[in-house]
Amino acid sequence: MSSTVPKSSNIFWHDCPVGKSDRQKLLKQKGCVVWITGLSGSGKSTLACTLGRELHTRGKLAYVLDGDNLRHGLNKDLGFKAEDRVENIRRVGEVAKLFADAGLVCIASLISPYRRDRESCRAMMSDNSFIEVFLNMSLELCEARDPKGLYKLARAGKIKGFTGIDDPYEPPLNCEIEIKEVDGVCPSPSDMAGQVVTYLEEKGYLHE
């Protein structure tokens, strides 16, 4: 017999004696979410991995949540319909929040095309530790690079609802970091990572 009890009944939040501030002191850093958004081919995964490596060399603990990688596990049951995309971002936002609460620099790399979904993830962070990084690369640049061959498939009609082609991308209105192409060229991975690291240093995330 199926239960008629609402899903949220009889569930209580349990506080533990070791909190976020304790973990941050242990790690000598402050937990946050670096959310990298942009078109497919804009360099999100490259930036995420380069940033993760740079933080590692500085003795800082970071973890990358890559959109494609997560669709092999956590989100493998989701497709690309509008409601699935909303749920995809919601799940990643919740996991990113947990990593930040653990005191890590969580680097989330997803197209995340809809502004309201990114803002929902920002709202999950009660201490303003959500850092939105917009890779502002033109569609022309991303399509010319086309590292996964997806634009070609989308133009041929073999992929429907592809962001930038037949589905919209809504750029951030007030992101913390915007990285732009220079004369039609994407900055180097190290330059992009350096820009993010500088921001994290200036805002005090890399020390406690």
C-alpha cells in the first residue's frame, strides 16, 4: 500500500557540532561556489580544470562539478527538455552548496542557459558565496571551435533545442566576473584562471 503521508512530513534538520566555520579554519580557506556559465565551446570545462589545478598548487582544496560528467551519474536520468534542464541545474546547485558548506571551493561548469535557474542556485547560498563567472564568447567563436561537433549536428537538425541555435542563452545581468574574447580570440586558460584566482584572493576566499 502506498503511503499518503506528504513527502516533507516528519523530516527534521539535524545540526552537528562541527560547522562550516570550523571546517574553514581547518582548511585555511573559505567555502564558495564558482559557477562558470557560457555557450557550449566557450571554454567552461577548460577554465574549471585549470582553475582547479591552480588552486591545488596553492594548497587550496577545490572540486569541479562538470555538467557533462554529472550527466553520467547524478543526472543520468535527465534529458534536455525544459523541465529536465531546470532539475539538472537545481541538483547541481544543491550539491555545490554542500561542497561549499564543507569549506571547499566548488567549481561548477555548466551552460546553465536560463537566468532564473542560475539565480535560484545563488539564492541557495545564504552567505553570498556564489560567484558567477560568465565566459562571454560569441556564438561565432564557439561554433568555429565546436570541440564536440555539436554545433554541426545542431545546424544539420540532428540535435533539437541546442543552446545558441534553436534554444536561447540568457547572459548574466550582474555576474561577479566576466571574461571576454579579445579580437575574436578566447584568452588562454591560465589567463582566465588567473582572473578568477585574483578575485578569490581579493575577496578573502583563499585564507581564513
